[in-house]
Amino acid sequence: MSEPAASDPTTPCFQFVDVSLQAPGGEAILSRVDASVASGGVTVLVGPSGSGKSTLLRLCNRLEVPTTGHVLFRGRDVAGLDPLAHRRRVGMVFQRPTLFAGTVRDNLLVAEPGGTDEDFQAVLERVVLDGSFLDHTADDLSVGEAQRACIARALLTRPEVLLMDEATSALDPDARRAIERLALDLVEGGLTLLWVTHDLEQVRRLIGEQIDRVLVVLGGRVAAPDEAATFLADRDPDTA
């Protein structure tokens, strides 16, 4: 299978070209989506629950396949890429943490089989967990701790892109801010971040006033700029 071209900042990271997706029963989940995600920086997806935000993320990682249309990664159709190789380049952190049975160390070894405890302690510190967590079993972790362990595991694959699906929703405010700071540090190092959130304050912290970095998803489609601006203004506490 063909592999994606090397990163080029002039090429969109992802493009959705006339993408539609139907549920097995025929219900439309996405309808004729045309949108692009710039290479580098943070792009945020916002919208009501059930609007299709998470589905768009899953299409980027080949966890979903469009019924019609194409999803392009750096100009190449995702359908033609090796899925395992692609998922190492495009990591994903889900809203609900998904750890394997065993210890945190076991989970990190899945991402980096040759990693040392020193490597793993360093990545855990980046997600605000100390090195003692290496010996904790997945079942013993709180939801927030498990989510941070998932982020650490994703970072060990050294992805070019990280997909974050409400990944900080289970964290306390201090841990949430720490992960946001980490994300922005990673972006400064060249990572592309695609982040789903319902929290407009988090949007501001991640992208400031860069409205071109927001995709508003409404009823299975990406809203036009004027509709998106109306949606954001209606939910902005500063305009209330």
C-alpha cells in the first residue's frame, strides 16, 4: 500500500471531500462534508452532542469509512494507506480511556516495545503522573489517571498528528490545564492537533481568537462561516 507524502505545510493535513456516512439502518450521520484541516497548529471541532464531531475524528484514523466521498491525509486518500502505519502517524485519544489489561508499563510497552522505565517515567511526567504509576494496574486507575496514561501511550508513538476526542473532560481543572499546556508545547514542536470539545473556554485557551481554526459541526455537516459565527456567538458567555 502507498504511504503518505512527507509533511508539507502548504498541503492540508486532512481534507474531507464530499464525505457522507450512513449508519447501518440508513440514518445519515454525516452529509456531504467538505472541509480541510491545516497542517500544524490546533484545529478545534465544536458542535452539539451527536452532531458528528467524533465521527469526523474517527474517519481521520480509519476507524470509520465514509459511505461516499474521500478523506485525504496530506493529499493521499486514507483508504489507500496501511491502517496500522497510519495510526502510528495519526494518534488518537478517546473521550473514554481505553487501556489494555495489565500495568501502565505494559500499556506503554505496546506503543514503545524497546522503551525503558526512564523513557516511560519521562512521558508520564509530561501528562502529570509520577513514575510510580508504571506499576499500577489499569483497573486501579481513576478515569482521569487512565486518560492521562492513554495520552502518554499515544505520545510514545511520536505521532505527526494527534486526535483528541473530549480527552480532558474527565480531568480536574489543574490536570486539564496541564494537558492543554502540553498540547500547545507539542504544537510548537510541529505536531498537528485536531481537538473535539464542547467547552468554549477551552477553545479560547487552545486557539485564542483564530476563528479559522474552528470547525462547527451541526447536524452531520460543517457549518458555513456565517452560521458557525452565529453558533459560537449564541454560546459565548461574553455576549449573554
